[in-house]
Amino acid sequence: MTKAEADAVGQDPAITRAEDPAGAVRARIEAEDTRLTAAEKRVGEVILKDYPMAGMQSVTKLADLACVSTPTVIRMARKLGFEGFPEMQNALRDEVADRIKAPALKRDARGGDGHVLHRFADAVIGNLTRSLDRVDTATFDAVAALLADSNRPAYFLGGRITGATASYFHNHMQIIRTGMTLLDQAPNVWPHYLLDMGPASVLVLFDIRRYEKDLLRLAELAAERGATIVLFTDQWGSPVARVARHVFHLEVEAPSNWDSTVAIMTVVEALIAEVQAKRWDESRERLDELEAMFSTTRVFRSGN
């Protein structure tokens, strides 16, 4: 595409698919927000609301959902640096393929120079840096305020891999304040927890690829009861994002058969620190009581 052609459709000629073969469509939409017209922004909003599946529909269907014309969708795709709508869809298909990549297939990514420890550390540090650059501090502050509010009961649950992270988060929050519940991993008992959820409730979910349909259904049911959903997910985004009020997109790629949760854990630990700071007087009393129990109750002692 020539500069004249790029100018005609409002596309920055410096942004091309060839120069950024692995660029996420979500990131492009967010980066180009100020250059998009009001109608083009509506297309972006529709895509992000159900990302990436909304963008996999026909150009006509996507235009109808955004209440814009078909040419508007095409112009928006070109402003994002694509030759047209089909190329943007190809990029989305690539992202979907990355999402569902099985752990066994990731072994090819383990190459590179240097010791595996250093390669792994470099990858994790990169994940952390990019994740923190992406985190919206307003979202962080809003979630910290929710979890610090003792009038809001909070529930925690993760998937097959992230269940341990959910348990870690819950364990610390339970020390800080009352009203914290870790859901059982078995879906058949979740209705018991849903029974107590309402508009004041907060449901904190962890879901990274390969996404778990049961978590999506739980989130939908909790949202129907008025609960506020907080989601920790990967850079591609769990389907739970469709019903979540607050979403943390954190990078998980690593030179391993398995994804890394270091970036997720960093945000979790920062939230723990912030919630404790907000409730320091109350949490200090709970900590003192807990230490007293460990000191005076023989059954909790280790050793003797």
C-alpha cells in the first residue's frame, strides 16, 4: 500500500502486518483508539466485548452488531494496519490458534541460547514488564476497594492450574478480613455458593488457556444474581471477560510446556498488600489474634 492509499483510508503506513506479524488485534484497537471515528470505535467495542470471537463473524454481521455500515468496518480494519477485513480476521484466527495450543505442542518454543534458567527468567521478566505496562491502575484500585470493603463478601476460584493461585489469594484475604470464601473445585456444589451471592458479592476468578466452560457458566449465573466479577486471565482473554466487571490481562507465555503465572501472582500479591494497607487497623487486630492462637493452642504448634 502506498502512502497516498494509506492516507485515503486513514491508515498509518508505518503500521503493517508484515512489520508486526504477531501483533494482537486487541492491542491495535486500544493503541489506535484516538484515531478512530465514533462509528469505528463502536466496531472496536463490539470486538473487544466478545474477543476474539466477535471479530470472526462476517463483515456484514459485525457491522450490524455495531450499528454501522460495512465500509466503516473495512476502514477500521485498515486503520489498524491491515490490508482489509479478511487480513484482520486471519490475525484473529492466529490468536485463537495460540490460545488452544496444547502444552505438548509448546515444547518447540524451548530453544534459544544460554541455560534454561536464564532463558526462563528472561521470558518471565518480559511477561511481567509487558503485563504491568498493560494493567489499568484504575482497575487495580477499584478491585482493591471492593476487596477491602467488609460489606462485600468475596468468593475465589481458579481452574485446573490456577486453582492454587486462587487458594493463595483467599488464604491471605481471609486473614485480613471476614467474609472470604474459597469455592470447592467440584462444579456440582457451586449452586450452594451461588445461593448466597447477591449484588454485594464479589466473585474473583482465574482462567487462563485452555479456558474452562464451567467457570464461564458460574460467572454468568453469579452475574445474573448481581455479583461483581473480577477476572484474572491471559493476554488473549478468557470468555469470562464477557461478564466480568474488572479484568486483568496478564502475559503467561514461557519456554516450557506450561504457562507461567508469575505476572498473575505479582498483581495478586500487590492487591493483598494494598487491601491490607486500606484495612490496617482491623487486619492488625486479626493478625494479633491469629498469632495468639498459634502461641497458646497446642494443637496448632509444630515440633513438640
